[in-house]
Amino acid sequence: MRALPWLYLALAFGFIYLPVGTLVLFSFQDSTLPVPPFDGPSLRWYREVLADDDVTGALLHSLAVAIGASAIAVLLGFLAANGLARHALPGSALIRILLIAPLMVSYLIVGLGLLIVLTRMGLGLSLVTAGIGHVVINLPLAFAILYASMGAQHENAERAARDLGAGESQVLCLVTAPMLAPAIAAAFFLSVTLSWDEFIIAFLLTRFDITLPVEIWSMLRSGLSPRLNAIGSVVFLVSVALVILFELTVLRRRRR
Amino acid sequence: MTASVTLDGVSHAFGTFHALRDITLEVGAGEYVALLGPSGCGKTTLLSVLGGFVMPDAGGVRIGGVDMTRVPPARRPTTTMFQDYALFPHMSLRDNVAFGLRMAGMGRTERHRRADAKLDLVGLRADGAKRPHELSGGQRQRVALARALAIEPDVLLLDEPLGALDLKLRRAMQDELKAIQRLVGTTFIHVTHDQEEAMAIADRIVVMNAGRIEDEGPPARVYRMPASLFAADFMGEMNHIPATVSATGAETPLGTLPAAGLVPGPATVCIRPEALCQPGGALSLGEAEVRDATFFGTHIRAHLSPKAAPEMVLVAHLSPGEVPSPGAVVSLTLSAEALCIFEGDSA
């Protein structure tokens, strides 16, 4: 009887991690096809991938877009959450719904819509336009996280700061934002991970400089290769690093 | 460093709820005033009006003779100490205390020197580098006090500052607050619902109920000779004896008591439990039988049934000694000053 829960756990994690595990395993394949039998381990494909300027360039583009778009989304989300949580505004419920609604819209629709608008406006497609798309999808999330954490328990500290002579911008920078640091970090890390491997919006809104998922897609068209497994493993590694960083900084502080 | 406060006909409503009705109050410079009342009586709203967090619907606020009715909190010579202390969790104690000085544009060295001096005042000089979460409730309280005093306000507003502390710490902090107030000379206005706290700490008590001031005066006077039945009950336990005022005095089931200057009609006689059995008192209400008695250390609390009205139950605090057994007879004597008579029916 004791074995049954463990079996269930093993099956559940197997279901979740088997595909990723297979991908990582065959990135160490020695021959040119990422299919059994496994004949590695070899770092041949990693060497090749890291020497490929297109791939490393795309990787840096992805990081830049993810970090830039997340920073903007978190800043806008923070200001919106502060405004709606701390001030009685007309139609605040409607504003909240409109801020969160893009979460429900498919990335394809967001991407297509932006593509039409941006081309009509005559803006060339670039990493900046992809970043704009990522701000659109990350802002609702950042807003929702920050709004939920802006409890009334911080309100008296803000009142105290005002009472002690702080202006509104000083209250925001010196009191509100530092008190919300864990939520701000959470919103930022989540935005980065979502933006980091987002494909469809980046695909639609970039042209010459592309992000890593778009690069992977264009490589996929020439068929399976352990190179792709190696890139995928690097992408996965970066995501894992982000999660561990998040765990070490935000969650540990919260537990204290 | 200190200033007088004048409230002139202040009224305020939240929607249809009248939190303050025509409040007029004078507080002298350097005075320690307690605003006392049950929750919902308007005392916290009144404090918010003084601090500038609520703009009253009508009336005026003057601090040190200057009209402050529409001045925002930051530009008033007041600071508020919030009930939950409202310390900045991400700053050290020194930075917390120095925050107001930093906002005033004071340089780091000078403001840290002053913050350390204020931490010294509240006995936390050695802990300047700690964070608020490392402190106990009483210590956070002290930091909040130091932070509020650091900008040297004329008037300090305290919103139930001791509400979250246990009883023993509370009594210790009361003494400390009082001592610090004497030292700095700042006008303190302190909101509380604890009448013992108000009596222990304040030069003057303002009893509030339903948005109005029921009574105001020195603690002993408000306790012994309250201006209204509400104030009488709120300041401590009270025996109510129904009475009818006529030309001869207040006629009660226990005899007629002197009631000079009262309008004839129904009235309520109020007597504190500790005043009820004072040997050698000038007034007598006859004898009473002890129903039960409990030893409380400083006194014996007894329920008494007067012989003249056996269905009535009076509470008396007898001097500690032999605990009387049920059925024992005591005489109800009291001094004339211990008697309060209010017009109208007893509640």
C-alpha cells in the first residue's frame, strides 16, 4: 500500500519531466540524429551551438527583450496597482478589468493586432516591437500580482511617511516600493520567464534581429538535429536558473 | 516644540454616519489629553481631523493659534503615532527615526546623530542598526514614539498606542509615555478606550460618545463627579438606583437623598461600588444583606440586597479583611460627595 503514492508521484513527475529529460539527454548525442540509441555523451553540439553567432546573438536578444519588457511591465503594473489600491477612482472596477483582460486574449491575437497597428503606423519591426508585445502580455500579470499584494497593512506606513513630510514620489520610492519588494521581484521573474521563451508574438513582431525561440523555429525547418536539443537545454537551464534565483531571493526572504 | 490646540464646532460625517457633531475643545500647550470613549464614538476621527488625514465638513482646527483646517498632514506641526506603529519594515531603526529629518533635507550625519539621541530617549540606543521585525511589541512602540518625536512636533497624536500590548507592558509604557511627555513638553493627545489608561496617563480626560463630548476635566473629577450618566458608566462600574426628584429630595426605594437644584421628575442615583460602604459616611441607605462576596486582593467585591428593597442588587467594594459570608448584614453608608444624581430614567 505504501508503494502506491510513490508510484503515483513517480508517474506524475515522469509525465512532466520525461520530454525535457529526453531533450537534455539527446543534446549529448554524438551522432547527427537525436534518436535512440544514445551514443554519447559528447559536448560536440554544445561546442557547435556556442560557436554559432546567430544562436548566441538570438540568445542575447531574448535576454534583452525579456529583461527590458519585464522591467517596463512591472513599473507600469506597479503604478497602476498603486493608483487603484490607494485612491478612490471613478470606474475603478472597470479599469481593473480592462487591465487584466489581455490575459484572456490569445497571444496570437495580441501579436496579430499589434502587427497590424505597428505596420499601419509605419514602425519597422524590430526587437523593440517584440518588446512592446511582451509588455502587453506581461502587464496584466504584473498588475494582478502587485495589486493583490498591496494590502491595507502597508497603508499606515505610507500615511506615516506623508505625515513625516514625504511627498508622493518619495512615498512611492522610499516606502511603498521597498515594502513590496518581494512581490515586485516575483512579478519581474515571472514576466522574464514568460517573455524569455515566448514564440508567437516574437515571431510576428521581429524581422532581422530575432529572439531565440524564433531562431529555433527557423532551424527546425531544416529537420531534427542534436543542435536543437543543445539549444533547448540551454534555454531550459536559463529558466531553471531563474527559478532557483527566485527561490533564493524572494521566497527565502518571505519565509523569514 | 509645543502648541495649544483649538477645535471650534467641528462636525464630520461619513456618508450618513455622523462621526463628529459640533466638537468644541481647547487643549493647552504642553497638556496631556486623553480622548476616551467606546469604539465608534468618533475619537479616532477627531484625531484624524487634528492630524490632517480627514478634512472636517464644518468647523475649524487651530494649532498654536494658526488655522490648520485645510492644511495637509505633512505641513502641520503634528505627528501621528499609529495604532499598528506603521514602522518601515525595510529600514533600520535609526533610518526609521531619521525619516522625518531626511524628508526635511537634513544631512546624514546630523540626522543620524539626532535619531540616536531620540533612540536613547526611549532606551533603544544600542539597537539602531536592527530592523523592526527583530523587536518586541513594546520596543516597536518605543521606536514609533522616537520617530514621531524626532521631527520635534508641537503636538503628538497617539491613536490607541498601547492597544496591542499585554496588560503589564501597557502599565509600564503608560508611565514611560507620561515621563517622556513631561521631558519634551510636547502637547500629547492620546486616543484610548481604556478608562484606567486614560486616568493613569492624562492631565485631562475628554469622554466622547456618539460623536459628542460627554464630559471633560481632570481624571479625578470626571471619575467622581461625571457630567453625564454615560460618562459615569464609562469611567467605571456604577450602581444605578431609580429615583424621583421632588421638593424634599430624591426619593428612592432606599430612602430620600438630598437633591438640591434638580428638576422634579424621574432621575437616577449613581454610586461607585467603593463608595457604598464607607463607615462614618454622612448619608445612610439603611442596611443590606450580603448575597455573595469574592476576595480580589485590593478589595472584596460583594453583591448586596438592601433590606428596604430586597429585589435590588448593589455591587460594593469592601475594604480587604474578613470575607463576609452570605447573609451577613452591612450598613450602606456613604459620604455626600460620593453621590451623583442624573435626571431621566436609568438605563
